[in-house]
Amino acid sequence: MEILLKPHITEKTSRDSEDKGVYTFIVHKKANKIQIKEAVEEMYGVTVEAVRTSNVASKSRQRFTKAGILKGRSNAYKKAILQLAEGDIIDFYSNI
């Protein structure tokens, strides 16, 4: 089971990572806090002080088009918010 699926990068999470050292990841739905902490520490070589998780529910979507009404749902996912130790950073853009 792959624990970390991808980093969750938005304007708010970018601001939090710069100001507070808080990073957000999309993780596997069955991953617990201990597994998430170990995966981040192993992959990025940082020290994680705290892990918070939340399950984000799927939402119903619809849009009006020329062909009619299109209905669907967005995907549900689990989000992990990590507080790193003072001075540790994760650079997502170094591989680009």
C-alpha cells in the first residue's frame, strides 16, 4: 500500500508551508497517523512533530451544457496535515 499519494498544493497550503512549516498531503484512505509520519520522514528526511488527518467527502456536481444537464460526483479522499520540526522544509519544486 502506497501511503503518500500526492502533495495537496493550493494557495492556502503554500502560505502555511512558508509561514508555519505545515504541509498537506493526499494519503491512502486506510493509512493511520503513525504510517503517514513514518512515510514522510523516510521520503523527505525531515522530522514530523504532529499529524492531523481528515476525510474529505465527495460532493455532487452538475453543470448545464448545450447537450443538457451533466451530473456527477467528485472523489472522496483523506488529507493529512503535517507539522514539521523547526527549520525543516520540504521542497516540492526541486525535481521540476
